[in-house]
Amino acid sequence: MIEPRGNTAKIEKLEANLELFSVLLQTKNLLDKQLESKIDKIKEVVKEINDCEEYEKKLKTHQESLEKKINMLVELQDKSIQGDFEAELFIEAVISGCFEPEDYWDIDDFDSEQDDDDQQDHGDDELENEEVISCL
């Protein structure tokens, strides 16, 4: 059977459109992959930024803790200069790593809570001094 000329032209046009559609679809798929890759890179950068912010918070907390300890050591040093032998011993214990500066005030707080009698407090001080000295 002989095809009319109009149908052949339409078929050729449809084939050309199909080929163009195929190229466009391949281009779209390629662009989708590139976009996905860029999104993954952005996610990695965002994660790194979040990690840096978290690390910065930890550093700030650590810095504040160190500043507090330095202030406590300065206060202990002032007490030592004023002749407080316990403070001097405690500074040595902190330097040797046996205690943290805030432990000095924990011990003092413990003493102030036990005001039963002066001899008891003096006995506690001797025990604490022995603990500090034994760590040196």
C-alpha cells in the first residue's frame, strides 16, 4: 500500500521530536546527577559548619573552665602569700595533678558545715593536710 505524502512528513517529524526528547531526557538526567552531587557537597559543608560551631562551643566552655581555675589558683596564691600554709600545700597538690583548684573550696565548705567544736575542725584539717601531703 502506498502511504500518502502527508503521513510520511508527520512520521519524520515525530521521529525527530522523539530523538530531541531523548536528548533532552538524557540532559535532564545528567543535570539531576550534577544537582544531587552539589546538594551532597552542600550537606557536607553544612555538617562541617555545624561541627565547627559545636567545637567552638566546647572550646568556649573549656576556656571558661580554665579561666575559673586560674582565678582560683590566683586566690590560692594570694592566701599562700598571706601565710596560709594549707593554701601553699594545696597549690603544690594541684600542680602535681592530685587535686583541682575547686577541691580546696569543697574541703573548706565541708569544714564550715562541721562547726561542732574547734578540735574536731582542727582534726579534719590535719586529715585533709595529710591527704594533700600524701599526694605530693
